[in-house]
Amino acid sequence: MNIHEAVDRLEYLIAHSRQIPLTRTVVIDQEEALACIDDLRLSLPDEIKQARWTLQEQQRLLSEAQSEAARTVSKAGERAQTMIGQHELVRRAEKQAEAMLREAGTKAEETRRAADRYAWDVMQSLEGQLMRTIATVKKGVESLRPAAAKPVKEVERCGPYNGLLMALPKTRYAHARQGERRAHLAIKRTQLVECSQCHQPKRPHAICRNCGYYDGREVIKTD
């Protein structure tokens, strides 16, 4: 019998007991009432145990739920911190990349301007040199250009020229002067030195054809 049945039995006993007239007092069978109380006393510990177990189970589930919630919150916080750190790293990387791109663009622009200035200076210098060269060439051409031919005058017909005046060269050079200009074409005598190995004459800075040595080392083998 559980506690509910014991309570229902005690209630039935009180409701069906004999009532004293003109009062609200009833006469209850003592033995039966004590039996109901004993049943209540016997049933009460099981109910209390059940209630205690229910309370403990509730507390355990609540503790587990709180622990799980704390772990979830901790994981969420860690993940949020990680995401914030990653976002911060990404933002820093983006800022560094933008700064590097700006610096690279600035350096490239400076390099381009420096290259343009250098090319401009070189072209200006080259233009000046070319102008001076052209002026020198023009002067040379003017100096080498033959004099304008004078009109041929008909004179008396005499000699083998049939009476015509012959043109003479502008400048006449002597044969000795022509030889001086061609002095570098003269044949020079070959200088010979003594070989340090076989003591035979040989050309300087060349391998000895007699022994095959050069600078104290055998370079080629000779028969």
C-alpha cells in the first residue's frame, strides 16, 4: 500500500464514522485508525525516498545542464576569440598588403621618373654629340668638296689640248707624305726569345714548337 491509498483509507474511515449528535465530533475505531497511521508510516519512507531520488536526479540533470551550458559558453567564447583574432590578423594583413602596394607603387613611380630623367639626359647628350658630329661632318664635306669648275674658255687652238684649259687638283701631296701615312703597313721583324726548357728561339708568349712547353709546363707533346 502506498501513501495515497493510506490517506484515502483514513479519509474513508473519518467520513463513515458515527457522529455525535449536535456536534461535529465523530467516533473513530481506534484500532482501524492506528492501522491507517501505521500504513502511512510504512508508506511514508518510500515516498520520501522517491521524492529524494527525484530531487537528486533533478539536481544532477540541472548540474549537467549547467556544466554543458558552461562548456558551450566557453567554447563559444573561445571560438569568438579565435574568430576575432583571425579577423584581426586578416585586417592587419590587409592593411600591410595595402601599405606594401602603396609603397611598391610609389617606388615604381619614382623608378619610372628616374628612368625617364636618365633617358632624357642621355638623349639630350646624344643629341648634342650628334649635332656636333653632324657639324664636324659638314665641315669636312665642305672642306673636301671640290671647287666649282670654272667655265672653259676657248682659246687659241694649239698643242694636243685642242685649245682648252685643263683643271688642276685642289691640293697636291708629295710622295714622301703618302709614304708617311702608310708607314704602319711596313713589315716588321718578328721578335724571338729563348725557350726556358730547350733554349731554342721561339715567339714570345707562345708555345715552343720544339719541345711543346709554355711557362715551364708541357702543353703539347712533340715527337
